[in-house]
Amino acid sequence: MFVTAAEIQSETVGPADEPALICADEAFRQAFHYWRGASGQRYLHSVYSLIGCPALPQANYILVRRDEDGSRTPLAIGATTGDTSSLNLADLRHRGAQLGANEVHIHLLAETDAEREEVCDDLRATQEQSEPVAVAA
């Protein structure tokens, strides 16, 4: 069973981060995750291991440390800036390794630089309310 676009865009108040059950199939249970901005907007992210992340176009990302108990700690929130997907990936892996991240959460729905900046600002504002995260370029 899949979610609707209205559910993805829902602005109801809830946790700052939550699993996104897009499909009941076990293989997809950890493939997606919502992060909520200070505005209340939920942003759907694809979840990858730091090593398993594919080359990326311009996109928003959250470098995350996932603990054994399943809890997730955002370490850096940013947007890729390069026009070359392989360089974006190299930058993310390097930064993630420096911070101790083991997951990369990717948001691909912001289409312009301005939209990506708005997403970053919104997500950072939420995280700064609970604990500081690195501002990533």
C-alpha cells in the first residue's frame, strides 16, 4: 500500500523525525524517513547507508548517525552544490565519515536552489531547537 501526495505534504504537528511506511514490504520499511521542519512541513527522505548511497544530483541531505536501538541523530543538514553527481557523493561520504555518520537521508523534491535553501533552513531550525547540528555547505 502506498501513501498519497496529500499524506506526504501533511503539515500536522508530530515528531521531528519519523519512519515513513511507503510500502508494507519488509524490504522498504527503512528505505524512507520523514523529517519535520520548524514550519511543521514534513520532508520525505530516501535513506541510504553512507557507503551504499548512490551518486547524487543537486538535492537536500541529512547526515545521520543511527544507533543500534534504531534512534537517529542528525549530524549535518545541507544541500549538494556540485553539478557533477560523483563529486556530490564524494563530498557527502567525506563529510559523513568526518562526523561519524552511518546513514545519508536524501530529499529530492526541492527542484531549485531557492527551494533547497528553504528546506535546509526549515530543517535546521527544528534541529537547533532540540540539539545543535552542523551547518553543511
